[in-house]
Amino acid sequence: MKDDQTPRTRSPLGGLNLNFLAPVAGDEAAVSMPVQPAAAGEGEPVETRVVIVGSGPAGLTAAIYTARANLEPIVIGGIVGGGQLMITSEVENYPGFPNGVQGPELMGLFRSQAERFGARIVDADVDRVDLGSRPFRLWAAAVEYRAQAVIVATGAEALWLGLDSETRLRGRGVSACATCDGFFFREKEIGVVGGGDSALEEALFLTRFASKVHLIHRRDGFRGSKIMQDRAASHPKIQLHLNRTIEEVLGEEHVDGVRLGKTDEPGEEVLEIDGLFIAIGHRPNVAVFRDWLGTDAKGYLRADGATTASNIEGVFVAGDVDDSRYRQAVTAAGEGCRAAIDVERWLESQEVHTAQKLETGAATAL
């Protein structure tokens, strides 16, 4: 699934995204999944009951459930499959793995389980869609897919600073998820970059683990709510660094500091830290669906709340693409389960409705 201005090559980056940058040489976490052959001949549409877009925890969980329900799902998983966990080294908070599990290994297990029950996985990006009528039509790698129902599970990506040193050290001390990685920084000094509520919340959360949290912002004041600013400013473990920009992340094998630029006066300074959390926001991967599906004020897809249904009947959403709050693998998997059950029940209701119409028509004809 590709979004506006989104790079499409693979990377060992930390954080919560479906899209990846270039890999660091020798990084074992940047594992690619095998590409599946096209499902039909050139120019020949592929028809199925359910298409799932996205192959992270939400998409593959939906694939497991719909495959077990004999709905023969096709998963269009993106050029780089597996979602954000493909660039996460050790995952310690996913249930069922008391000793932790490597992110790529976990996603490989998700994929194998989905394929075991008959899900077909295509490693290609969706280029465009037509959700105006059923069957819904989606195009990926020059193949047209037609489905009676669609699950959109394309995820969201963390926004990054765009520094080469940041890219090189992602997963080696640079992260975009305090909930995921804070535990690894017990009794260490770390930095958080950002000026909104997300940055303030992450800084406060990280005080549970770190000996000191350096909150770095390029302006002379934060954009976050007053109560969050007050909590951060008064916390004994948080030190504010206003009017400072990250010019370079320092370290070879892991983060050992940052070089800060000054926006209020000439000069630079070095801050010694063991980790750096980027908290400047996320962007949901909704580009090809934006003209069709409803979004909230932050640009995330909207479900109706009680179910995973979107504003288009027969189209459902799951995972980080509609979740700006939690953004966890386990919550995404849960939403994938919900979407699959919603799809199964919706298709059943359509079939019952069609059967009733046929019976009524036959009776009328008599």
C-alpha cells in the first residue's frame, strides 16, 4: 500500500509503519518475504469474495479468520510485507512469547498461519481502487482484483526527522514507539523529540524506565495542552531543551548522543544520551482510499465504532490505519479479528437477502 511521498524500499527502522526505507548492511531484522506470482494472466481480472489490503498484524489476522471461514481471501500486502514488525528487533509485549520474539519471526508465523488455511498473499502495492459499486475493484502490479468485500488494514507510519544518522541507528537506539521500546532503557538517559501532546506523553511515560528524559523541541514553547506541559515541566526526571534541533544522531553501533543546533543563538552542543525517541507524529497510509472512505480530523480512516464498517457498505477497516491512539501489534491483531467476523456476517446477510429476493421473484412469477 503506498502513500503520498512515501519511500518504498526496505529498512531496519523502528516504529509503527507499513513503509520502509533502505536497509542497513548486515541487519538481520530487515527480512523480505517471498513474492507470490500473479494470480491470473495479464489483463485478466482476479475474482474473490474478500480482498485484504495490508499484511501487518491486522491484515494477516483478518486473513487467518476469513480463510478459516472459507472466504478464500487474497491479501495484497505491499511490496514489503509484514508491516512495522518487520523492522522491529525484539518484541517482548506480544502475548504468548514469554521470552520475546523477533519482529520478522513473529510476522513470518502470522503469514504461515494465514497461508496454512488457504489465504493467498500477493506482495504488491495497491495503485488505485474503485469502491463505487460491487464487486469492488483494486489494481496492484498491473492485475485487477474484484471482491465482494474489502478489509483495509494498511497501517500508519511514524514521521521521522529525515537524518541519515537517524535512519542508520533506527532499531539501535532510535525509536518512534515509547510503549514498544521504553523497557529497554531502564536507568539510562534518553531523549524525546517533539512539541505536541504525543511528545509530552511519551516523555512522561518514559520516566518510568529512564534515569533522565531530555525533551527536545525546536521552538521556545510546546504546542501540547497546558496540563501536559505543566506535568512535563514539573517532573523531576524531565529536562527541557527548547530552541534546539537535532542535527545528527551520534554513535556507531548504537546511540550515544545527539548533536544539537540552536535556534535562538549561534552554536551547537552535544547531549550524551543512550536512546532517542521521535515523537513528531504519525501518518496513516490512506492515499488510494482517501477519495472513497471517511476520515477523522487526523486523517485516519473511520469505522462506525460498534463494528469495523466504513462509510461504504462492504468495506471494513482495521489496525493502525484507523487507530491514532494505541498503535500496538496486539490491538491491530484484535481489530483484524473483528473485521474478519464483520465481513463474514455481512456476506452472509447479503447472501440471505439475495436468496430472499430470488424466492420473492419466483413466487411473483407464478
